[in-house]
Amino acid sequence: MTAPGTRAGAPAEDSDDLDVEEALALVREPRHDQAGVPAPAPEAHGERHRAIPWPRAREIAARAGRARVRRAPVSVPLGDALGLVLAGPLDALTDLPSFDTSAMDGWAVAGPGPWEVRDEGVLAGHAQPEPLTDGEAVRIATGARIPVDTTAVLRSEHGRTDTQGRLHATREIVHGQDIRPRAQECRSGDQLLPVGTLVTPAVLGLAAAAGYDTVTAVPRPRAEVLVLGDELLTEGLPHDGLIRDALGPMLPPWLRALGAEVVAVRRIGDDAKALRKAVDGSEADLIVTTGGTAGGPVDHVHPTLERIGAELLVDGVKVRPGHPMLLARTKEGRHLVGLPGNPLAAISGLLTLAEPLLRTLAAHPAPEPYTLPLRETVQGHPYDTRLVPVVLRGDRAVPLHYNGPAMLRGIAAADALAVVPPGGARQGEETELLDLPWAAAGIEVCFT
């Protein structure tokens, strides 16, 4: 097997991408046991993984997204831009507001009162009204253009009319009151938001108000899912040694929640030739495979990566579940994340390797890490990090049961994954949490 960080049949590629090369150097380090003694090299038919610590794996995955092949910015309609990152500054294309407008329903008045009221009012969306003269008023709606020579807007609740139809103010008014002057918010050409701003619903509203139909943004990373395994059913109940495929329905929407555009979902089965053809022919920024990352007789991911000359950036991670996950650079600017076949182990691989890579490709900032105390003790692995589904209750994280590698019952009810260090975490101990996309979106989950 090709050593991590080298290309099969060729010397390690020279690169001026220091970030990725630093990451590769981490993978090239010899493995050590817990006493610091170099571990033996993997046997040809034994352990093929050079597992690295979980935090280091995530760092390598994030750095791998900083490829030398830069993805060109794209022009995106406002309706499709939510969640993208601005690749150009958002400069105002007009003054905001672009004309003097009324901030309230009421009357536009000129000079001191009382005022004679015109018969016709002024509504939003209409052309410039006739100028006012001193002693004159006109009914006006919020957002309507202010007539020339208007002194102030008198709110509806602050005026009354007498028997002759003249308007009187019931409280003192100030010059310019309740008028939004042209360019109060910005002038044409002002920078409203810098490069690197995440496009939120409020950003879309601001862009539309400033005159934009499209924005220049970092494109969504394209992802392709390859579902491996002859034992997988797409419908009906398990039977005769066959099981339902849980990852095919789960991974595409999860990848979309992580900001990717899923361009294809293919079922390959346990077919080495079909897998190689699919990987070779993919134009996606990220290929995600399910299963086939261990050393079994039909685990074709490692041999396929060797045959195509891919670089293994991560080959095994010291995390439970999900130990035999991998990250490879298949060609310049393109990557493959190999997930274990067990469902919760696959989620572990998705959040360990795919999430940081996609985040970097999309130019999203890394989320600020946060911790909460555990409501109860969580047993740890002696040497590896554990990712444990939890629900958040007040200021505590409650570990969930059904957290085995093949189980989805716990994660289906979870708000987050607790990052439990080697050796475990005690009740009340502050523990790092990884939010799940739907929890961040505020979707409530009932758990008993």
C-alpha cells in the first residue's frame, strides 16, 4: 500500500501549497503507541491504517480545502444565494432611500399649522407629488415620496381636523420629523458588506434594497455520493442477509445542510471496476463513499485510490465510532472522503473530515468551539476520542443511549455530538460539542 501523503508509483509531489504540505507532513509522521515508542509498520494484510488523533484529522481536512486550484467566483441570483459567502464586496448601487420618504402614515405638512388639506393623498409607489405651499397638508402613506417643501410628517394619531376641514397638530412637531431623507442609510457606491460575508436572509434583503438581482459569491462545493455494498436494499424490510441502506437517504441532505451541492448519488455495490470508473470520471469537488474503507475482501476503496495514484491525507482516525475513515486527494483540487459503512460511524467520518473540507471550500469561517457540562459520566476509549450523541437541556448536555457504530436511534434524537476525550468525561465536566445542522436551524426534537 502507498504510504499516506505519497502518490502511488511516483515520488511525493512538490508543492508550493504549504498548508497542505504541512498537513501531509503530519500524516507522514511515524505512528507511536501511548508510551511514545514508534509503532510497527502495518503488515501487508494486517492493519492498513495510520490512525491520527481526531483534532489533527479535522485540521488536515480543513487545510486540504485550500487547494492551489482556486474556484472562480460565480454570479448567483438572490433566490439561490442563501448560505453562500460573498466573493466581492456589496456596494450600494443606489442611495438608500433613493428619495425622501415618509416614515409614518399621516400628513405631509408645510409651514406652521393649522393646514388646509388637499383632496388627494400620496401613496407609496406613485410618482413625485406636487410641491406643498405654506399652510398646506396632504395625506401620505408610509414609504411614499415626500412632496417638495414639506416641513415634517404629522403622524395620524397626532393630528385632528376641525369642522372646516383644517388640520391641527395635537402635539409639537419638529422640522424634518418622520421624514427619511434620501441617502440616510447609504450613498451610491458605499460599501455595505465586505468580501467574506455569509449570505443570510438579512443580507439578501439588503442586497435587494441596494439594487442587486445577483451577488458574486464563492460557489457551493459539488459533492457526489457513492453508496457501496451488495447487501443494501433500497426498499422493503431486511431479508436473507440483506439490510436497508440508511446512508443513501441520509447523506445527500446532510451534505446539503453542510453547504454542498449534491450532483449525484450512485449505487456501486461491491464492484472494484465500477468504483474506479466512478471516481475517475467524477468532476465533483468531493466524492463521499460509504463502506469499503477497512481491509476486507470486498473493501475496494484503498486499492482503487492506489490504482489512480491518489494521495492519502488521512488514513484512519483515533475516534470511536468511525476509526477506518480516510481522506484522499484524487486529483488537483478534488478530494474523496471514505466513510465507514456503519451508520453512526459514517456520521462520525462526515463531521470529522467532510465538514471541515466543505467549510473551507465554501470559505465559511470555522465555528467557535463551545462546551457544556455533561449531565452524567461518559465512558471513554483508552486511547481514542469518542463522539457521543447528546441532547441539550438547559445548560447541560445529556448523553443518549443507542450510540453504537451501527445505531441511528441516538443521533436521530440528538442536538449535538459530545467530543469525549480519551479516558472519558465525568459528570459535570465541560465537554466540547459539535452542533448538528438541524439543531442550529432551531428544529425542535422531542426525546424521552
